Amino acid sequence: MAEKKATVPFSGTKEQEEALMKVIHELKDEKGALMPILQKAQDIYGYLPIEVQKMISDETGIPMEKIYGVATFYSQFTLSPKGKYRISVCLGTACYVKGSGDIYNALMEKLGIVGGECTPDGKFSLDACRCVGACGLAPVMMINDEVYGRLTVDDLDDILAKYE
Amino acid sequence: MGNVNLKINGLNVTAPAGSTILEAAQAAGIKIPTLCYLKEINEIGACRMCVVEVKGARNLVASCVHPVAEGMEVQTNTPKLLDSRRRTLELLLSNHDKKCLSCVRSGQCELQELCQELGVTDENYFEGETTHYELDESAVHMVRDNNKCILCRRCSAVCEKVQSVGVIGPNNRGFATFIGSPFEMGLGDTSCVGCGQCIAACPTGALYEKSNIDDVLAAIADETKHVVVQPAPSVRAALGEEFGYPMGTDVEGKMAAALRRIGFDKVFDTNFSADLTIMEEAHEFLDRVKNKGVLPLMTSCSPGWVKYCEHYYPDQLDHLSSCKSPQQMFGAITKTYYAEKMNIAPEDIVCVSVMPCTAKKFEIQREDQDAGGVPDVDISITTRELARLIRKVGINFRSLPDEGFDDPLGESTGAGVIFGATGGVMEAALRTAVEELTGETLEKVEFTEVRGTEGIKEAVYNVAGMDVKVAVASGLSNAKIIMDKIRAKEADYHFVEIMCCPGGCVNGGGQPQVHADVRNFEDVKAIRAKVLYDNDAAKTLRKSHENPSIKRVYSEYLGEPGSEKAHHILHTTYVKRTVN
């Protein structure tokens, strides 16, 4: 089940809100406006926290539950922000048989979050991904654009420490 | 549109173009089972129970949404179809909490019935991973048990489309899909109005009212308590359905007899306080007209509507009548006038109401509903709960004699009984207000323009030289249309009646659940409403102000309608709420 409440406090700016209102007012009278509004809202904020969904609901008159239902149905939407450092662990076949599942679980434990979430300080977010094209280095994870290969669980503390 | 000719199970059938195979089959006397389908509310063809074979079609088609066509050949009960439907049920059961023995819906469950009809012999045929959900008990009036949910979406469709509330719906996708509220809020934290229409729509035991039957039995068993009961007008129009009577049977007399045998000290009638409500509300209306008060005056009998107004139109609360609902007026007068008359301390009286409504469970806990210094009403149960209570204590309902209500709070007029149907409160109020305004006796007490089950009705009555414009709406999506007009200052009504549930209380969320097979093809609202109008027509006294018991309450205790004392006891206030 997807994660619900964002672990990071909402810090939307006035500019973001103005941009969102502009989008809503451009689209709201069109049929099927909710999807493009949610996509643009995610472009503006990076994710769709309760505060953003509430603004959309208030402005469009679409019930919150309807918005939330759509936001949790499509995998393109996320309810959690991405961290300053975005960790993606490859759970593709090659990495998985080489133990990336253990890496993923260890990271969840070390960061105190589950996949899809962001740490409360906004620093790390964790996601699973499929093949990054470096199967020869399996198991692989990426932190932003940096690739780390031939990983063991014991390597993780040192790697994370580089980003502290 | 013309008709088309088709064959169903080899029979020649004619059906209006544009109708569905399901409708054509129904008209031809052929039953096709359905599960997710609710006419005009949930037509999504998702559950695959109503599949049929259409000659030339590649796959089985969902008859609830598939339109008929000229020359179409349909089969509804081939072995392949019966097999497919049984398999669908087995798949539903693979992730269903099958605790039928302790389920409130057992015996009246559409899923259970289909399993029996289609011969499911192994409820664990597809054993595998299952999901487990905590009960949502956050709302005052009901429980949501997703472990019994089959994701048919009948509840969320009703909530959003019929009631314009939309606080429950499908979240997530695939196997993880569940019906819930936004951000996993409890229902009690949302702007749910408590109408219970989701319960009425649910085919299984996933949604049910919080039961207060045991509280009633405990109060009756307590020797120190004087326990009185008041059944609402609509209860007598539907309770019989629970005991095998055809829909549309008036069981007022047996209901009174059953309540007496359950052990209530006094069996009174909410119809009495409906008359009392009219005295106060008609007075309030005339007062607002005379003194240029806020118009239109809007009725406040329906707690689901009141809560909806508080959440969605908090800027329009001045329109709401300050009158308490009949349930609350009844409790208030019981714990003041009646308590004094009988010399019983208000705290020793337990006032129980039987309501066609789940929102009434919320209403009894509202603030400013405690005229006697204690809550006006202590326990509110639904019509369904009364039926369970009658069965539980071993009363053979069908063999009961017809009995009447007790004095002094059991006497009522025809105006009181029609409160349960959309337009009924308006008609009752007009019967009193018009006579008051003109000073003449009405020749004809029926105001037929405000009768009927349409969602919105309007009428203009010329009374003593004044054009009185009235509107009546039932179902909150219709209330919304009226409220948007009022908010935009585009409405010039003087008096508006709103009932939360479509058709009014007769179709309330606490009434006996009606199987979709019936609900989809019969006008439940009209059939039950007819009971109330017939009951009214058979009465000698049909105007609230002619009720001798009401006259006595005013002469002995309250003074005049709208007096300071009446205000203190019979009126209330509202609060602004937010939308979640």
C-alpha cells in the first residue's frame, strides 16, 4: 500500500500557490480537468501533499476523496516529496538476485522510512527502480546521478556519510 | 425513440431503443443477477455478475450497461454464464471476511444470496493472500468494515452523485484498492453528514449503523428509569418490510404494540412533536415575513441536511429555522413539560427515538439540545435496529394486535405523519400558516403541488394577497442546486423545505435495506410515501394547530408559539464547519 501522509512538513511558497491557482483557473471548467491539474500541481510542488490537494478541492469543488483516489491510483503521482538526495535502489532481475532487496531493506531501516517516503529533514528519499543499465555492477543503487555498484549492506553507512 | 426487437433466451422481446439488456430482460420477466449496478447511480459494469451471451460478441457482455439492438440474440442462463458468475463470486470470496454468522447483514446480504443461488460450494476455492483492515468506528453513527467490502462502489457513487458529499471512495489500485476517505482520515473527521445512504446502498455487511439496541434494553431493565419511546412518522411506513409485509404496508398499530411489549413505560409518537414543530416553524415563518427577517426560511428537521449546510454553506446558516427537529422537540418537551406533569426528575427519564435515519444518532449529541438540563434524547435507533430488537426479544410481530399511542405525547394529526415524505413538512406548515394568515378555515388541506418524489418542486400560493413562493428539495445534490441559487441571490423563495435523503425520510438511511433487484425497478420512495399520505387522509384532524394535546401543551406550559419559554425549550443554534 502506498504511503499516505508526508513525513516532511509542507513548505509551499506564495509563488507556487499563485502558479497552482493559475493552472486551476485555466483548466477547471474543462471536462476531465483533474488529471492535468494534478500533473501540473506535481510539476509545481514536486509532490501532492494534503495541503495541495485541499487547495485543488477548494478551488474546483471536486471532493477531496475523489482527488485522493486519483492521486493514489496512478503511480505517476507521489504524496511524498523527493529528498535533496534521491536514492534509487534497482530491484531489476539481475540486481535482485545479487541481493538488492537486502540493500533496499537495510536503507529503509537506516533512514527510518519506507520506499516512496522522504526523511523528515528532507535530506534523503528512497525509491525502488527497475534496471538502470548497469547490470554488470549488480547490485546497484543511485543517489541523484551517482551510481554505486557491487554493493553490500556493509558499504551503506560509509556511502550515506558522504551526504551528511 | 422507437422500439427494437430482440430475442432473449429464445423469446421474442420488444424493448425501447436505448434501454439496456438488463432492463429488457426485466420487462420480459427474466431475472439477471446484479451486484454493483444501481440504476442511474452506479452503472459501471464492473462486477461481472450480470454478464450475458450476445450472439456474435467476442466476450460475455455486462447486461447492466450494454444497450439492446435490433435483431440481437441474448442468452442469460447458459451453463457457461452460470459458471462465470459462480467463479466471479468465488474470486470475491477469496478476499472476503466470511464471518456470516456474526454479520449484521446475514440473511439480507446480496452477496450471500447470490452465493446460495449460484451454488458456491467452496468459499475458499481461491485461497491466497488476503487484506486486513481496521474497522473505521470514528463516526458517531456508523461503522465501516472494509473486510466485508466487495468494492462495488455503490456507496461512494451514492455519496458523491446523489448527496454531493463524496467523502468515501476507492483509494489505491489493484489488490490494494480499498474504500476510504482522503489521507486515511476516519469518516468522523470528514464532512460526512451522517445520512446513511451508503448503508442503504451497500450489498453486504461492510457498512452498518452503530447499534444501540443493548443500551435500550439496559435502560428498560433499570428500575430507576422511566423509559419513553417515540417512533418517527416514516418508521410505520417501512418496518413491516422487515417482517414479510409487502412494501407500502402501514404497520402503525403493530409497531405501537411491539414497542409496548418491548417494555417501554410510555409509547409516544414523534408525530406529536412534528405537530409541535409546525406550530413553532409556521410562527417563525410568519414572524420573518412580517418583520423582514432572513428569507427564505429553510426547514431544519433533517439533521443530515443541517450538517450539510453547516459544512458546505456556513455563510447561509441564517436561513435555517431555529426550530429543533421533531425528534429533539419531543425529547425537550418530555424532559420539561412531561417531567413536571408526572413529577419525574428529567435525569430519571430515558428518551428513546426510533428513526428512519442514522444522522439522528449524531443529532442527539449536538450542543444546545438539552432543554431539561440533560440531553433531550438519550438513545436513537434506526428502523432496522427496531426490527432487530423486536426479533431479539422474541416478539411475533405478525401476530400482534393493532394498538394506539399513550397520552399525553402520543396524539397527532395528519400534518404530523406526512413529515416523512418530501414536501410533507412544507404541506403541514402551509396548512397552519395559511389559516393563520387568512384567518379562514382551509377548504382543501392538500397542497398537491409540493407532493411527489421529484428532486425539486416549486409552487406559488396566493395567501391573503401575498404571493408565497415555496421550494421543496430532497437529496443533497438537489439541495445544492437550491443553495447555490440562494447564495448567488438568484432565488426569491419565501420558504424552502429540504430533506437530506432522496424522497425524504421514508427513504432514509436507517430504513430497511432494499435489495437492488427491487430498488432498481420500483419507486421505493413513492410506495412508502403513499402510506403516509393515506394515513393522513384517514385522519379527522389534519392540521397541527387542531391537535388537542398540542393546544394543551401551549395553554398549560409554553404559552404562545415563539414565546420565550418555547424558544428556550424548542429552538437551537448552528455551527460553522469546514469541508474535508
